[in-house]
Amino acid sequence: IYETFFNLPGLTGRFSMRYLFSGVLFSICFGTLAGYFGSKEVLKLQPAEAMRPPAPPLAKQTLLEGWRIYWDNLTVQGKMATRNAFRNLGRSFFTLVGVMFAFSLIATTGYFLSIMDVLIFDQFTRVQTHDIKVVFAAPVDSRDARLELSRLPGVNRVEAYLEVPATLNHSWLKKDTVILGLEPNSEMYNLLTRDGVKVALPAEGMVLAQNLAENLRAEAGSLLEIESPYAKKSPVYCEVVEIIPQSLGTNASV
């Protein structure tokens, strides 16, 4: 799958007997040790003693039993459950923690499922409004690309943009990212504020994604050092003009 999707050269899938035997060996060893230490004390018991039911633990009045309004309204099952919870506080605490974690996982999963629709909807209906994105293997002249693609049937509008890999440096912090070079009046790639207002590209400077700005501890007015293999001179310095939220990716736009 990786070789087909990512087109990685020289990647071949193979079966390792070494990992198979080592995994089986470790499983047998740890399973045997766990079974031995778990049953070691039980095997020392005599059959008659092992079959004897355990003595019930000593019970005492719980704190809630003194609260008569609460205690008198409980059923027999409720009183038994309350006493059982207070009889072993450690077990009750860890049971409560386990239930809390279980519900938190369910809530987190539901949150991500609901927010995913919002992220994808905003990204592909408000930010990236194009229908088709054509990626070239090497940089080409924007005029030639625009002219060639506009001749295709069904094409109503063509916009050119550039994706440049770069490293942004701010003080001692650095981050690898992709700088997007957009057309000044782009309609197919919109930069939006948190309120949904479209941001105009500055003549000089760059617009930074919020996550990228937080990683670099940069703000509007910060001067960033840019290193890129495509730069004619390196490093290049550029000022941050505005910071915008970005749902997918962490890019800088110029």
C-alpha cells in the first residue's frame, strides 16, 4: 500500500521469520510467568480450604447512613450498593476513574466526528473553492500554465499559485512549512479571518497560519528568516502582516 500510494522507490514488503519467532517466544515466556505468579499462592491451598467461601469483610456505618433524608429513600439494592462502594474505597475510586475515562473517550470521539464535518466543509467550500487542482512535477511559467489549462473544455476560470518548501526561523525557533504564492485577487483560495472576513494579500509581507505562528511565537510585525532551496538568495527576511486561523495545514501565504 505504501509503495503504491507514496510511490517510494525500493520499498518491498517482506515477511520476517525473526520477528515471528521472537514475538511467539516473548508471548509464551510472559504468559507462563503471569500464569505462574498468579496461581502460585492458590496452588499452596488445601482443597478443603480452597473450596471454603471467604469470610465477609467487617462492615461499619458509612457516612451516608447518617444522612437520614438520603438513606431512608434508598431501596435495599441502593443501600447494598452504597455500602459496597464505601467498603472498598480504593476499588470504588479506580472504578469511578475507569468510567470517567471511558465516557471521556466516547465524548472525544463524538467531538472529532462532529468537528470533522465542519473542518472539511469550511476548507473546501469557503477556503479552497476550486473544483480541480493540477500539480506539476516541476515549476512552470504561470502564464503558460494558465493559457494551456484555460483551453480545456469546461474550464471557466484558472488561477496559478506556487507551493514552495521553506524553513521559517524566529529567534531560536524554526519550523518547516510550505509557503503559498497566491494571485492578488484570488477567488479560488481565500484567506479568511475567524469571523469569515476575506483577507487581502499584502503587497509586502506574509500572512501566517495561527498554529504556525504559535509554534514560532510570532505575531503581527515579527520579522521571520526564510530559508528555501528555491530562493535566489538565502536567507530571506519577511515581516508577518496578519495571522489567520487555518483548519487544515500550517502554511504561510504571500
